[in-house]
Amino acid sequence: MSENFISVTMPKWGLAMKEGSVIKWLKEVGDEIKKGEPFVEIETEKVVNEFDSPEEGILIKKCADLDEKIPVGSLLALFSNTKEVSENSIEKYINNFQENFKNTPETNSDETLSSKKININGFEINYLQLGNSNSKNILLIHGFGGDLNNWMFNQEELSKDFNVFSLDLPGHGLSSKNFKEITVFHLSETIFEFCKSNNIEKVNLIGHSLGGGIALKCAIDYSKLVESITLISPIGLGKEIESSYLEGFISADSRRELKTELEKLYFDSSIITRDLVNEVLKIKRIDGSINSLELIKNEILHNGNQKNNFIDEINEINIPILLIWGQEDRIIPSNHINNLNKEITIKIIPKCGHMAHIEKSQEVNLLIKELLN
């Protein structure tokens, strides 16, 4: 019976993804798979990552060969609620799926998932909005040297329950880079003005690294706007930071040099693909990028340590706070949590580096949903 079948399709991770390939099956036919459990490893142009099952069931058919590139939305695997399924019914279901998939009008991903530009204080800010505008608002704030694509494993999933914005900070991605001075206060003010321009009266901020410090500064300065903050390996909670990473990231001018720096961000650096490195290099080579990064680096660092200290403020903020840290973070050590009061929810994730929202996206997404629901 077709009602026993559950289709699992190739996911879409980020704006540019059009296809992906299976490089490793983590489960075998006949295995029971729980919702949220990794069952296959997928490679895209930008990243290699495990795909957490969106459904629960028994794996009855692998529908993609290893290293075969298949389009987003095409059949990846077939689950059922029973092992007692005939080959004929499996074949019939797959043929029917493939026929419907072929006949579905192609949607232009650049139109359905396209970023927009907005002018904030004379700067052009690139952003993406997904979800229902009537739902709770989330704003995702990336870290140093990143862009809105850093949230490729989070924004679409969170948009099923929330109205989710991501943006390129000034000096990053496709946003303006024509400033002469930048501080955490300026970046925090940009977030406030961005929300004002989008008629966002209440927002839940989720910030990574530098973005975590900006989210925290926003909560301090604009308390009527911010409902909660989720901080992932944030700056501002201790002195220690791997300053050589920021300096090395800026100076890296070849693929090999940049890959060496990017590997410091992850517990498992195999997640980094050649195209990801090339994409970061491409952004770095935009006019004004290096100067912008230098200015922002100088706002993060002072004599090799962190310049900003928000310990007193975070311990006094009276809103829900979730702090997420990779136990193996080599950029900002997780022991900075020792300075925090017991009212703050803290989650240390093992076998995870500085990029928990990418390396352990399913766990991070669930933690965020628990906080907001």
C-alpha cells in the first residue's frame, strides 16, 4: 500500500544548492531510523555533511547511488512503517514519484529563495527572509568573515515554525563595505535599524561568534526589541581567543592558505569542500573586503585578547538566554561559560568545534525550538 511509504528527498541547503550526491550511507536497508537521526552523508558544491532524517521509519530502499549527483527534491530514500513490502509495490511507488517529479513545473530557486537588499544608515544590507510573517521573528547573525549562507542548515528548518531573517553584516558577503569605522555598537545599531525597517517589533536573536557579541549588545541596548538571545561560541564572555585565526583568515590569498585557516573552525574538517573555499576567496576579493575585515578584527582584538567584555551585562539581562558551545572549539574556548550565572541555559556539544550550527545543526535547531516554544 502506498500509504506505508515515506519519501525522503534530497534536501536544499542554502540559496545556491541545486543538486547533491551521496558519499556514504550511514544506515542499511532494513534499519529502523528515528526522526533527526543521521542516515546518509551528502556532498554539495559547498559542504559535506550528514543528513538527519526528517521522518521516522524503516529504510526499505536506497534510491541514489554513491557519488551520483541528483537534483534537490528528487528521491533519496524510501522509508516504510513495515518491512513487509513487496518489490513490485516499491517499484510502482518509485516510478510514480519519478513521473510526478519530472512533470512538476520547475521552480527557479533564485526566485523562490532569493536574497534582497535594504538600505540601513547609508549601507546596503543583503538579507534573506523565510517563513510566515505572522510567526515569531528570528534574526540570524553570522560571525567574522561569514555571511548569511552560514545558516544554510538552520534557516529553512527554523522557518517551518518561525519567521526567520538572516543577513550579511556590513563588510561581509554582499553587503556594503564602504565604511571607515566600525564597532560592535555600530553593528548592534545596524541590527536595530534592520528590524525597524522590516517592521519587526519583537525579535529573537541568534548570533554566532562575532554575531553572538552583536546579539548580546543588542539585548543590552534595545531591551524592548529583543525577546531572547541564543549565543553560539560568542565573543565577549572571556579574554581568550585564537587571534592568529582572524589574522590568518585576512591574509590568506590562496586556496591552500585559506583552507588551512577554515579547518580550525571545525572538529571534523572534512566538511569543507573545494567550492566552499573558492566561494570564501571570491567574497574576500570583492573591493573593500580586506579593509573591512581589518577594521572589524581590530574591534574584536586588543593585544591578542578579546576587546569586548559583556560578562556583567549578560548576568543581569532578564530575558531567556541559550548558550551553545562546541566542546572542541579552537577559536574561543568553551570554559568561558564558567563566568555565567546559573539562570542561563548552557549546552556544551561534544565532538564539535566553533561552528556548532553547521557541524551539529539538528541538535542546535532543536535547542532553539525548545527555547522559543
